[in-house]
Amino acid sequence: MKKLVLTGAAGRLGSYLREPLSKMCDELVSTDIADDVGTLYAGERYVKADLTDLDAMVAVLEGADMVVHFGAIGDEAPFEQLLGPNFIGAYNVWEAAYRNGVRRVVYASSIHAVGMHKKTDFIGTDAPHRPDTFYGLAKCFAEDLASMYWDKRQVESVCMRILSCAQVSNPRAVGTWLSYDDLIQLVQRSIDTPVTGFTVVYGVSNNDRVTVDNSNASFLGYRPKDNAEEHAEKMFAEAGPLDHQDPGNMCQGGPFASVELGNSGVATMNIVDDTKKT
């Protein structure tokens, strides 16, 4: 490919995607609202741009083959705070893609779009939306936007419902962990699969206790290799008995399923900031 665009390049997950994406194209344009993202990789350039600015998104996506959209507020927050970057920002990315003739949007969706489904239901990619937060609602909006832009405007999308892409630090992650290596593989397969139309796939590693079913998206060729089972004994021992009536333990969304709307879910998850430095 000639040009790829990565939004959210200054974020933790974006920091792990920049180098592999730079090797898949002649030019990688990384973008975020930060002043910079550190040392650039070969073929990469950085453009500071706000997702809420449609004109800026149109300019950034000019000439792009595909866009990998990871930019957003990555936590539950009051609706008014999420409206700009998470809702309007999603519209701006798909609209800018359409205006520029971009073939495909590879989107960092989330398990929180279906977070109120129970883990014991082992849901597939066709599970109906059941958002657990305003954050999850934004993911539902973007997925439906992606579906509509495929049906009406032939812009392809792969919506990756990421479960827990962070170090294993709690019992839930034993089933929901997505390693950085598997994240990279998932994004690569979402890019290099010749035809995707509108596709939903779960972003999760090859965990023994995985809580979702990816069989409907097997054509992508995503075959995760890492497994969180090695952490199971330690995580379960440290946590002790879990309250089986707590939605945070029973539902796919974990802590997001039990927090009050507008309150941070990440604050309860002990996520390690291991952003890759350049």
C-alpha cells in the first residue's frame, strides 16, 4: 500500500502499532492531538489533528488506502465529554474516508458494545448490541455507522471488539487478555485480507477461558497465539472468592458493567501504563 493512516498514535495501543504499520506501506501518517509521538520510524510522519475537526480528517486521509482508527477517549466518561472525540470523531473518520475514496476503516471497537451480555453465554460476533456505558454506546454507534457506510457507500470496515489489551492484572483478564503481539496480528489481518465488507471480530488472545466466539470471522485468518492461562492461579488466588451477583464479575464488560454511567471503569482495573517509547 502507498499510504496508511493511524489515529490515536500517541495512545498506549497506538504506540505498539506504529512500527509494524510503517512496514506495511510506503507512508504511514500517524495522527493524534499530542504535540508529537517521539522518534518516527522509517516512512512515518506525524500530523497533529483533532478528530472533531472534519476538515482536518479529510486532509489527513487524502490519498490513503486505509485508516486504522484508534483515536478516542478510552474510558467511560460523561456523555458530553465523549460526544466530540468518540461519536462525532467516528463520523468524521468514516465521512473523510468516503470523501477520499479510502477502501477500508480498521476500527478499535470494544467488548463494551456488548458488555452487558453474560460471560457464560459465549457470544458470537452476531450478538446484539448491549452497551454497558456511554463509552460502549459510542462503540455501538461507530459499528452501526460502519455497517451503514458499507451498505450505502461501499466503504469497508473491520470492527475489532477489543477485550483487555493490557498486562494480565485481574481475574477477568485470564479470559479476556489480548497480547500486544496478537493485537498487531489482528490489525495486520484486518488490513491484508483482500475483501472484508463490514466485519466484526473479537480482539482476544488464544486464552483457555475465552468468553467469546470468533468463528464467524475466521476468514480474516486471525489466529492468536498467546494464552493468559499461565496467570490464572496467581490472579484467582490474589482476588479470592468473587461476588457472583456483581455484574462486574458476571458480564462481558467487567467493571464497566457495574460502574455508574459517566464514572471511570479503567480506574478500577489496575492497568499498567507500558506505552512503547521511541
